[in-house]
Amino acid sequence: MTSIKKSIQACTRGFSLVEVLVALLVLSIGLMGLAALQTTSLQYNTGSYFRTQATFLAYDILDRMRANSGAIADSNGNGYDQPSSTAVTIPVNCDTTPCTSAQLASYDVRKWYDRAVAMLPNAANTPPTISIDAAKKVTITIRWMERDLPMRQDWIIQL
């Protein structure tokens, strides 16, 4: 009986170590999956933040247009309907001096463009635009590149 007991003990020697190694392997695979999940979550959280900022910018310029409705779309192209936000120059600082409607529109568009470039990644490469059709329907296009996603994507928000 003793010889059978000794042979069983000899066969099972080190078996607990194998169990521990298998448990460690399963745990490490689970932790790697958790790390991948956390990384993906951060990427989508960053993308959500940029979409929120773009929506904020779009509503900001719309509110400014409502407040200065006289310059929404004039025939000279001096209102809010600028072909390119990068080409807009600020004639006067409307924060400190009185401005006309057209000057305030140019000031608003330029400040809005500068904020968009500061808030969104690569927004300067594809500048935001404002277009107004004959029926006074406003289309605001804001583009940026998501730098944290594996595939770089171009997002557009139009209102």
C-alpha cells in the first residue's frame, strides 16, 4: 500500500504548479482584453469630445447670426456667408469699438474660425465654412481628423 501511495505522489508532484501556470495564463489573457477594451473606450471618448466641440461651435455661430440678423447674407459677400473662413480679415476689434453689422459678421466669422482651429485636430487643413442659400437656409460645415482612431476619418457636421 505504501508503494502505491508513493507512486501516486510521484506522479502528481508538480501538478499544482501546472494549475497555477494555467490560471496565470488565463488571467493574463483576460487582463490584455481589459486593456484593449480600455484603449478602445478612450479612443471613442476622445471622438465624442471632438463631436461635442464641433456641435458647440456650430450652435455658437448660429447664435451670433441670430443676434446680428442684418448681416446674415448680404449681396456684397461681407456677411456671414463667407466663401472661406481663412480669408476673412478682422477690420476692427468689435469687443472694444463699435462696429457695423458687416464688420461684426466678419469679426464673428474670423473668431469662430480661430476657435475651431484651436479646438479640433487638423481643422486648419479643411477650414470650416458657412453657406447661406437664397431661402436663408444656413449650412455650417466643420471638418476635422480623428487622430486616435486606427483609420483617420473626416467628420462633417451640417446644420
